[in-house]
Amino acid sequence: MSNRRAFFESVYRDNLWNSEESRSGQGSEVRATASLAAELPAVLRHYRVQSILDVPCGDFHWMRHVDLAGIRYIGGDIVPDLVDANQRLYGSAARNFIQIDAIDDPLPEVDAIFCRDCAIHFSFELIWRLVANFAASRARYVFLTHDNCFLRYVDNGHANVDLEDAADGVNYLYRPLNFLLPPFAFPPPVHVINEGQWDQMKTMAMWRVDDLRQVLARR
């Protein structure tokens, strides 16, 4: 068992993110995801996404309310008990749950990868490995939690802050990430969905995987 898996198993088992509604934390509560849940189906259909990998899918608390009719859904998570429960409760012909480490495991073939509230708990090193694994996939698009604010990074030299006090590169606390700023310096995303959190600056931003491959090639 990897140390990352043990870490997230403890998060799930002990409800470390202190939500009465979802073991995935307060950011996965219905009220925190209302704007995203309403907008996401139209975005997926506009960009002709017919299959999606939601990783980490957590306990599937809010996503189960999203209209994904006609879209094949794969929910992936590193915690096996969580995956088993999701498959038992929510699995169907068009909805499947798998145990997967998004950093180290080969990813299933899908049109889009949806990675919400994940990298914010990772060190820079793990984020780069995560992005590299996405780039190695057959997906066309990747959604990432992205901070649309620039002001909060001024005191750090207009750059992101690496995760502090991280054991094996993860921490149950979070810090925002603006992927347009160093050390990532991604190009502007293709599309942005504003979630209405973090002073109205928290978004799910969508990049072309081809663009992320170019970012990796420049490192």
C-alpha cells in the first residue's frame, strides 16, 4: 500500500475534512458545488465530451446530481472501500467506479479528465507527476481546480506556494493554485467554470491535453 493511499484512507475513515454531508469534505457539499453542477453538463456537451474520468471521485456526493445523460462516466479513487461503496450504490451500465492512483497508474481512455480539489493538496513534485500522467493519456481535455486570482500571489513574487508540512507530498490542508503562474505557467484555459468560492475566484478550468504536453516539453 502506498503512503498516499494510506493518507487518503485516513481522510475518508476519520472524516478529516469535517463535513456532515460528504466524506470528501465541505467543498463537495451540494451548496458548494451548485454552480458547477448546473454548468458542467452544458460545457461537456459543447465540447463533445462523450466520456469522462472523474478522479478523485470521492464519495460521489455532488456529482451524482449532475446530468450526465449520454456521457460515459468513470469515477476513480485511490481508496478501495470508497470505490466499492460507490459501485454498489451508484454503478450502472454508463457509470463505473475503479480504484486508481491518478499519479502512477495508467488512465482509462476517455475524452476528458475531471480532477477537482486534488492538486491543492499536493506538493509541486506530485502535481508535475499528475500532469505528466494526464499528458500520457488519450484524453483531449483536463479540468483542474484553478484559482483565477492574481492578487493573493503578489507577496510570493507572483508565484504559487509549494505545500508545506507535506508527508509523501500530500497534506489534508489546502492552498489555492493559479496554474498560469510559476512554476506551472500553463497557457490560458480553453474554458472556465466559476464555482463562486475563494472570493468568487475558485474555478474548474479546462485545458487541452496537447497544451499541457507542450508545457511539459518546455520544462
